[in-house]
Amino acid sequence: MDYAYQARSRFPDRRVYLTGEIIHNPHVNDRLRAQGVRFLSDEAGSVDTLTPDDVVILPAFGITIETLEELIAKGSTLVDTTCGSVLNVWKNVRRYADDGLTSVIHGKYWHEETRATASQASRGATAHYLVVLDREQALAACDYIRHGGDRAAFLRQFEHAVSPGFDPDVHLQRVGCANQTTMLSSESLEIGELFRAAMRDRYGEDALTGRFRAFDTICSATQDRQDAVIALLEEQRLDLMIVLGGYNSSNTFNLARICTARLPTYHVADPTSLLSRTEILHKPVDAPNEMTAAGWLPDRPVIVGLTSGASTPDNLVGAVIRRLDELVNG
């Protein structure tokens, strides 16, 4: 974020673009738009309009190799804000590709970060990837490793989540696990163990060294928040949780998943979502859109837990605390 603000101030007389949201937080992206930063992902945006005089900021999620090559060809000045944790994932999947392993990526195939990681994992004529969203998809892939199956049905199931030319009969014989850095850590670790067990069952314990690898590539900021919220839930008696952050933020969504399993939880986009003592605008983890809930704050003494995604500015957390104080004591 700081790199983006610096880019705007350093090049005051040049057009400054972002390839897409720098992080998944609407307040940060709106602030950049207010400073005149344009988004290539907006409806009117296009790489074709860029010139060598323009400045392009690459977001924290990174970009695909193909997009990077397009930008380099345009000759624009590039400001790279790709997160170090993402770069670490890229290093590992490139190593998998170099060693002939297929990268199994726990992530959302449509997410900017996973698309960028997949482009790194498939760099080279013989390099391939498979993206699994959750435990259910991982189990389907592991079952195919153990027993084989209907190749066409497998490719239909993972239609948008495999590299071009992917053949499960060939490219699941040697795999390396990685993940989108903002996924649920416990789920990523479980998926890694599922693939380890499947490879062991299919090829034997002695073959694991050559056929399976895994690295823990969850972002440290994501991991810290997941650990902290789990500790909060275990050590404190809470009546409800508020999870603050963008609705399209993967790490914030996973915090809401953890909390929802334990107690009433409200994932809110910003402090204004706390409409009143009786109404709150929030997005349930199993709902496609936000909705208004009534009676969210009981008319009795309650203990409220509060957490926020890694992409949520601290000042918004403070604003939620002040809003809670207004509702209770105002």
C-alpha cells in the first residue's frame, strides 16, 4: 500500500494505473482512486491504452506471466508490490515444475493470486498444475490417484482448474502441494496430508520422496490472525463475533468461517455496517450477498469479540470499536 501511495506522489504528472485491486479492501482501493490512480480491471481499463509514459502498479497478489510480458512490451514504468509470501509460493511451484512435479494448489482458481501462481507453476512445456478449492475436491483428486477413474469426468469437474493439456493419468503421478497464501491454514495442511496418503497408498512409502512434496506457504499475517482468533475463541467466553474486512478478501472470509463454526458471527465490510443496536449489515459465510440482520446486539450485557482481515487498515478497527461504544453507551 505504501509503495502505491509513493508511486502516486513520485509521478504526479504521469498517469498511474493498478492492474487490479492492490488488496481486497474497498476503503484502500477507493482512497487510491481518489488520488487519481486508475484501475486496468475497471470496465474502461485496458492494457492496450498504456504508453511508455505511464506508471503501472502490480498488486500484492502478483500478476500472471502473460500479463507481465504484455506490460513489459508496452514499456511502462512498473512498480511491483507483490507480497513476499506470494513470491515464496512462486519459488516453490517453479521448483516443482523444474523437477517434473505437478503443482497442486489449494486455492480459488478465479482469484488473482492463484491465477498468478498457476502461471508460474505451468511455465515450461511439461509443467502442469491442478487447483483444488477444498477438502471435497482434494478427496476427489486423491481417489483418482489411488484408483484411476473416468478421465473425461475428472476433467469436467476441474474444467477451469487445470493447466492446458492436463492429463490426470499422467500428471498426478508426481505432485507438490502449495496454496493461495490466504486460505485456511488447517485446511491447507489437511489437504497436503490427504495427497501424501494417496501417493503412499498408490506407490508405497519408499516412493514418497520422489513423488510427493509439500511446503507451508500460508502468509504469516494470515496465519497470525487465524492463530489469534482461535486462541480468542478458546480462552474467552464470547457472545458474538464481528469480523471486519472486504467481502472478497479470502483471509477475512476464512476468519469468518472459523468464528461461525463456534458462535454467532457477523462479517462486516466497514464500521457503517453497524446500522443500529437492532440492525447490522453483514455477509454470512454461506450467502452470496450481504444482508441485514435484526436483533444482533442483545439488550443485556454481552461480550463481543472483534477481529479483522490482514488487508483491513487499523483505523477501521478503531472505528468499529468507537461505533460499538456509541451503540451501547450513546
